[in-house]
Amino acid sequence: MRQIFDALTRLVGAGDVVVLSGAGLSTESGIPDYRGPSGAARRHTPMTYQAFTRDPDARRRYWARSHLGWRLIARAAPNAGHRAVARLQHAGLVSGIITQNVDGLHTAAGSTGVIELHGRLDEVVCLDCGNLTSREELDRRLREANPGFAARVAQVNPDGDVDLPDEGVAGFRTVDCGICGTGMLKPDVVFFGETVPAPRVADCFALVEAARAVLVLGSSLTVMSGRRFVIRAAKLGIPVAIVNQGPTRGDGHATVAVDGPLGEVLSAVADRVAGPAAAVGSDVVAGEPAAV
Ligand SMILES: [Zn+2]
């Protein structure tokens, strides 16, 4: 383990690292990772773009669950892993951050220029007029359209679990675009069955191709959307390091693979190569335990 950690530290410490992060980086912020070790019992198949746009019942189910689940995301704060990435970036060691996460926590931790491959959950797009509005605004409108809904469900699911029974969904009222009045609203995230906008993908490939190393954090690399960058790096002979809990589909391409808790591992790496945590700002390290 010591040798693996040293190899990881050397790789990151040499700089020009492009980070590719996934759901596993946000689990310590209380956001469930449906594919990680704690997410084995996934109860819902992911919503596809086709089902969302064509089936009003599927859409109602999505928004009802999402209306509840949003609270979890909205109150989530960056964890030690996000902060470590920000420290590495501020220390000049990270040349780019690509995330598959839609929670905005890299940016909240102080990172800049983050490419959000799958979009952001805190923005809502109208599929007719293309207008972007904030999720906060939609949340307010959904609450107005469904008075008492969250409270009724909370009695059944006190922990905010979004596993909402169908009878709970039936009465949920969705809302349309507040700008054009009739357009269908969709969170501005890439659903399954939808492709990531080509310019965004091109930006990611450009980052990866110019990198000295690619650092995968908390992604099982199950979907090609993220895995293709690892494959490209490997083809170009760019070293790939992976920190994840559990095996990943990119392990065959990895120069270094660390199976461990991300907050702990990344904090230790940042302590070693990015200097004292306090360098980024006092709020950034508040409440953090001593380095491992
Ligand atoms: Zn509209």
C-alpha cells in the first residue's frame, strides 16, 4: 500500500494532471453512488431521455422523486476529496478537471474551470425555447403546485429516501416552462440515451491529450462517456492513476490503482505535494481531522 501511495504521490506531484471524477467522489458528501460499493441495491433503473420526453407518467415520476431528492443535493457540501482536488489545482498541479457529477461540488470546493461532462442538476432547461432557469426557482414552483407533498412523503420516508411508491407519485403535478409557458422542462443534465454535446467532449479530449497524467477519482468507469478518456490516455501512453473504492473498468489501463476512501487518500496526497492545507483558505479546512 505504501508503495502504491508513493507512486500515486509522485504522479500527482509531477503536475499537469487532468482529473476525471465520478459519483464515488461525492459519496462522502452524502450523495448516493448507485454504482459504488454502497449502491449495490439500486432500486430504480436510470431515467432515459426517451422515456422522459415521451411518457408523461415517467416524467411525473421523475419530477416527484427528484423534487424530494433535490433537497439532498441542495444541502450537500464539498468533502475532503473535493477540497484536496482544489488544493492540488491551486498548487498548480492540476491542468483540468472533468467531472461526471452533476452536483457542482468541485466548484463549491474552490476549483475553477471544471468541465461538467453530464451537466448540472441546479439548472433546468426548457426543451422548447431553450431557456435556462435555476433549479431553486423550479423547486419553488413545484412546491406551490404540490402543497404539502414533501411533508406527506416525509412521514413515509423520514430520511428523504427518494424511493417513492407509485401511489405517492400519482397526484404529483409537474410544471411547464415559465418563460414560453408550454415547453417541457428537463434538468440540464445528460440523461441515459442522450449524448454529451460534441464541443464539450472535444474540450475533454483536448485536455486529456495535453496532460502528463490522468487521475480518475471515484468512478467505476462503467459508462463509455467517461471511460473513453481513459482509453485515449492509455493509447497515447499517458499514465492513468485511479483512486476508487472497488474495482473499475479502467483498471487494465491504470499505472497506479488505489482502492481506498477518497477523502482520506486525496487529503494525504495533497498534504504531501501541495503543502499545508491552510494555504488555500481558512474556510476550506475548517473541521477537517488531522492528515492521515
Ligand atoms: Zn420555454
